[in-house]
Amino acid sequence: MQSDELIRELIERVAGDVGLIIYTLRPKREFTDEELSAELGIEINDVRKSLFALYELGLAEYRRKRDDETGWMEYYWKINYDKQNEVLRRELLKTRRKLEEKLEMEEASVYYICVNGCIKVNYEEAMEFNFMCPRCGGFLEYFDTSLIVEKVREEIEKIDEMLSNLQ
């Protein structure tokens, strides 16, 4: 997956469709949320929400200035396209760490699952419940996590490949 596709997917997930629209506009100068709202015909609250989501990612920055006439604070925004790879790298590393934690957890424990799909518990919990589901009374059966472990390893490999392509 190319970095442009990755950044679009990340922005859409975090800042929604409005955030993706703002990012793809590629404005050359600073802008206010009011200007953007009027230009796009999108509710100002939706624009602000998306801009702040982009800010949280590190892809947008703002400066505040008090309007001399109204006394209200105006936000002047700028999109940081030059930080795209840095943001992607940080988010991919964060996802990789979570997957490594999941892999460690899945490999370190033996799990049991309710035959009706109610719960998944580790061996110690299954023993406490006498291998009976506390929700429905069904049996708790051994759950083979080898497929999960394999899939998590594959995802980690994909992330490693994406990270090497960002360099």
C-alpha cells in the first residue's frame, strides 16, 4: 500500500470524510474554519471537529488571533503535508506495538470459549467457572489460537514492509 493510500485511510478513520476533503484540498495558504465551511458548504462544527482531529494526528496546526471588531478568537489553520511520513511511521509503530502485545498474550495463554460464543476466557478463568459459561451455562471448549497467532504475525510483517517503504 502506498503512503498516499495509507494517509488517506488514516485521515478518513480519524477525521472522517470532512477531514479527508480538507486534506485533499491542499490549501496553499492559512485559512480559517469559517472560510473553509463557507467554501465547502459544510457545517462549521464538522469542519472544526475534522481540523482538530488532523491537529491531534500532527497533520494540522493553528494560530489564534483575536478579531478586533468582535473580540472573538479566530483560528488560522495550516495543513502540514511535510509531516505525512512522520505521522504514518508513528501510527504504524503504534499499531505494531499493539499487535506485538496481542501476539504475546495469545501465545502466553491457553483459552477456552463458550460453545454458544458468549465469552472467551483463559485457562484459570475456565477452571474457576468449572468449564461452564457464566452467562448461558454452556460448555467452555478449548480454543486453538494458532490461526490468530499466524494472522497477527502476518499483519506485523505487512507493517514492517510498509515501514521500510516509508524510509
